[in-house]
Amino acid sequence: MADDILLLGKRCYHSRLLVGTGKYENFEQTVLAVEAAGAEIITVAIRRMNLGQNQNEPNLLEFISPEKYTILPNTAGCYSAQEAVYTCQLARELLNGHSLVKLEVLGDQKTLFPNLKETLLAAKVLVDDGFEVMVYTSDDPIVAQELENMGCIAVMPLAAPIGSGLGIRNPYNLQLIIEQAQVPIIVDAGVGTASDAAIAMELGCDGVLMNTAIAQAKHPVLMAKAMNLGVQAGRKAFLAGRMPRRLYAQASSPLADTISL
Amino acid sequence: MTKIVQIYLNGKPVEIMEEDTIANLLIQEGLLNKRIAVALNQAVISRQQYAVTRVYDQDKLEIVTAVGGG
């Protein structure tokens, strides 16, 4: 089979697993997990510097180098379009004009569900300003279509609340979103274990983005490897096309010439 | 004599020399040439502008970087 490439905007990727860098014990563990995941696209958050002491404290980007990986800055923690746009502008300056961003505008601290009104507003401003926007959204197919029409380069519906590990809660909506989409659909948030990642890929998602499922596993680096394999297995199964489900059994061995007493 | 003014650096009040440049402030913080981005009163300042952008009384200066996140 020809190379199975994930095309994001103008960039090509071999890995369909995108990973975050939050909640790890240290940067060394982050690097090991990223490598085990085989990820090429790595999300980071943008935050105020710790000033004063710790001037020589290492920086995440010294470990996860923008020369080696595609850095995907997020707007996590933003609750308005204005905050999200501002964060993206700072990220673009931080990363020397790199215009790929993960837009997320949250609506509520308890569920971390997206505020879709603000998300749509921010997406418009960012696309107009030349950003390549990968957008975190709900699993609503109408909103997903709207975001694609606005020019987002990838639409990233949640499978379950961020950090919940509840797995694929609504495969039917995801299927609707996938069926209509002309841009990559990446499940962002909610995956708990490798089978969840495989299910997302079997549905036809173009990729999976996760953080907590790896970072909060008992053995993060091992889980990163499991997710890597889960995504690959799910993708191959999707491409292979599963057999139809049947209510009754169908023998695998020939029915003729059976030995009888 | 140089006047001392108060600005807000990452949300905290700090005193600086009046009309000091962003470049000078970054040198004092040991942050010049680090992987950072700077905004003054919510406008992003490109690094080419650090040496010529002055900070005034009550200005809000933000210095950000990348941290772990998902």
C-alpha cells in the first residue's frame, strides 16, 4: 500500500498520534513519552514566565525542539475569543512566525467543554490573520462544518471531556463529522487507553490528540508506545475495512466432507 | 535625575527607570535571547523592536514562554 500520509495544511506527517506535554514528572520523561508515541506534532501551552529566580531553569523547547518537531501551541485556559487570539499572536512571535495553532476556547471550568460562540469568533479572526488553525470543538457536526467552511485546516472534536479518559462517547456524531469533512478530523480529548485510540481511528478519524491518557498512566512511556500502536492498528483496520456484523454464526471451516460416525 | 515609575510585569507591580527599553528590562531579568515572547499593553512586540520600544508608567508588560500543555 502506498504511503499513508496525514496532510495538514501544506505539511505531511507519517504519525497520526499528536501528543501534549502537560502533567509529566519532568522534561526527561516528556521526551521519552514523545519518542515512544512516535509523535511528530507536539502541543505546548503559552504561559507567563516565572520571573526573578530560576533564570537558568530549562525551557520545554530545549527538550522538544521546534527544529525536530512541529510545535502546536494551544490556547488552553482561554475563555474568550479575545484571549485566545492574543495567545496565538504571542505564540507566533515565540515560535518565529510559525502560524500553526491549536485553538480552544473553553466555556466552563467543570467540563472544559468549548464555548462554540467564542471559538467561531476566534477562528474567523485567526484565519483572516493568516494562522493555520486546528480547532478543538464539540462533536456537533453542524459546528464542525462551519469551522471547516471558515478555513480551519483541521477540526478536532472531543471524544469525551478533556482529561476524563472516558473514551469515545458518541461514535455516531464522530462518524457524521468524518463523513462530511474535507479537512482532517482529529479526536482531541477524552481518550483513556489504547483501545479508545484504535476505535477513533477505526471510525475513520485522521488522527488522535491526547495528553492525560499518556501522562497520567502508571507508566507513561509504556502507555505512549501502546497509544502509538493503538493508533496504527486502528488506522490499518479502517483502511482494511471491517467485515460486516452478523447476528448469527458463520462457520470458518468447510461445511462439506465433515467426518461422521 | 532619572525618575522611577511603576509598571506591571506579568501582572505584578515593579519599579523601573522611566522610559527604559524592553531590551534593558529583559537584560535585567536575564531573559534576552531566551525563548520568550513579549507584549506591551496587549500588543505583541517583535524582538527586533525590543531595543527601541520604551516602557512608560503604568504600562503592562507580559513575558511568556512555552510550557507543558495538551
